[in-house]
Amino acid sequence: MELVKKKKGESKLSVSAFIISLISLAHLNIFLMTQENLNGFSFFYVFLPCISLVLLISSFFQKGYSRTFGWWSVFIYAFIFICIVVIFISAFSIYPTP
């Protein structure tokens, strides 16, 4: 007899957070390729990460589920953040005055 409990699989919350992070990454790529003008904050940069953060926190507290999709979405949002920071730093170093 084994005393090790098997995990049930992926949590639906972490999978949905992963899908939302992929949508945010796709929107960032489309924005960078088309160079559209961003007036104010976009839905994809404010509300979707907040929804995904709530889903991530709730999925990390679920017992018995795997959290791999949750960690992947955290890494995708970290990649998006690093890309935005690098773009702003390079833009300010090239054009120091607005």
C-alpha cells in the first residue's frame, strides 16, 4: 500500500490564468508590431493581469492540484514586465527628451 496521494491534475483556475496571460502576451506582441498609439491604460494591461492575479492566488491555495500552469503564467507576466521595462529604458536612452 502506498501512502502517497496522487494529484488530481491541473486546477481550472490556473489554466484560466495561463490562458489570460497568453492573451496579454499576444496583445503586447500585436501592440509592438503595429506601433498603435495607446491612449491611457488598456484593458489588456490593467484589468486582465488583475483578474489573472486573483485566479493565481486562489489556485495556489487549492489543495491536491498541480500548479504548473500557474507558475507558467507568473513567468509570462514577469517576461512581459521585463520587456516593458527594457523598452522604456532603451527609449529613454535613445530619446532623452520627450
